[in-house]
Amino acid sequence: MAKVLIATEKPFAPAAVNSIKEVFDNAGYELVLLEKYTEKSDLLKAVEDIDAMIIRSDKATKEVLDAAKNLKIVVRAGAGYDNIDLDAATANNVVAMNTPGQNSNAVAELALGMMVLSARGGYNGKPGTELKGKTLGIHAYGNVGKLVAEIAKGFGMKIYAFDPFINKEDIEKDGVTVVESAEELYSTCQYVSLHIPANEKTRKSINYNLLSMMPKGGTLVNTARKEVIDEDGLVKLMEARPDFKYLSDIAPDCKDTIVEKFEGRYFFTPKKMGAQTAEANINAGVAAANQIVNFLEKGDTTYKVN
């Protein structure tokens, strides 16, 4: 009997856990829960004899993967997987997967929701602006970016996208104008919705020079990762541009500086909120469970990322 661990410092909703358990019960697997743990030692002990593991924002480090002697697969319930040490996973013959698309609608709705909140001044009783007719740039047109475009069309926004990894024709089919560079995207759009992953090429790539190209009233919406932002450049720009706003579902390391200096020009959720809906919670968890079963039973590596 395969043994599966759900290691979640921030637990799934009970309904999601029940749905995940049903998948594993049907497969004849044993399910173990490690929730709200505070010590790394708890995780290291829990992984000693498991065959598979589901995580959320939890870190599958080299130390964790080395300790999991029987581990065959780890699935991050969500799109990003920078919390898995892929080299260590490969060295330990562990397949690493994510669950792309399961949280996408939740993230897309949050991105547009933050835009509305900002445009209306946080509903402070003063006149705001509308999204209709404004230009929106989508930086990376994957599952989330595509849905952001779909929702934004309902607001009547003019939508542009930059993604060198997706065929231009596929993007244009959605009624979105494709630009040839990040510089062209940022210089064209009043709003930019950021969806790039955090990796060696993208870390701190959203810098002062790029952001300074945005038109007057420019607003950057980051539901990706804080690591892609050059925070020194962001602060420098906000000092130079009183019209610029920054919105994110993950507070930057320079949050205190921004809060102190730029009142009314930022919004940060209390924690990473992109996938925090009941629907996304269930979708990502069940997808992770099904991927584990399909891998262990059939060798299916469709969503392998290492």
C-alpha cells in the first residue's frame, strides 16, 4: 500500500482534504496529514517512510528530499514550483510536478479585483477612475494571463501581451494584441499584470528602467513572485513617479518603506492570496492526488517539471 503525505503548513480547506482523501481511498492508498507544523524536524520525520507527497507553499528542500528515502513523487498543488529543489529531486530519483491551471481563475480574478480596488482609491469616498478604455499589458500569457485577458475584455480594456514562448497567432485568436518585447509592453500599457515565474533569468528583471517606461498613472499588478521585482528599482521609481502604483498578493521585502512613503499608492494582501478560494483549493488538491495515482499506477509524467 502506497503511503501519501499531505504536508501543509497552511492547510487545505476541510472540503479539499475530504476530496483528496476520497481519491486515495479509491486507490487503496494510506493518507497522512501534517498540518500547521512549525518545526522543520516535524516535516523531516513525517517524510521518512512515504511514497508520495503533496505540498502547497511548503519547501521541499534538499534536506527534506534526502530524508525521504522511499519518496517517488512530490506534487506542488499550484502552478509555481520554486519551493521544490529540482536538482535534489532529480538526484534522489523523485519526480516533481505542479498542477498548472487549477488556480488560474482565482489568480486572474484577484488581479482584476486589485485593479478595481486601486482605480477606485480603495473606496475612500473620493472620485476614482474606470478600467474601461484603459490599456492592459499581460506579461506572460499562460493559464492565468489568458484568463486575465478574458475577464478584462468584459471591462472594456484594450489588451496587449508579451510572451516569447507562445505562438503569436494563438494569442491573437483571443483578440489580444501581441507586442515584440517587454519594453514595448510596459511603454504601451497603463496597467501591467505580471505572471512570469521566478528563475535565474527573471529574478529582479522587473526593474527601474522597465517600469519607468510605463505611461502616466502606471500600475503594476504582481500575482507572480516577489523575487522577480528589483525592489530597489521599485522604490526608486515610486520616489520619482508620484503617479505610479504597485499592487501585489505578496508583500515585498521593502514593504515598510513603501507603506511609510507612498500612502494610497500600494496594496498588499496579508499573505499570498492568489489561490485562496474554495474552488481553487479543491481543484489543486484533487489534481495533485490524481497525478500521484496516475504516476504510481501508470507511470504518467505529464506534469513533471524536473
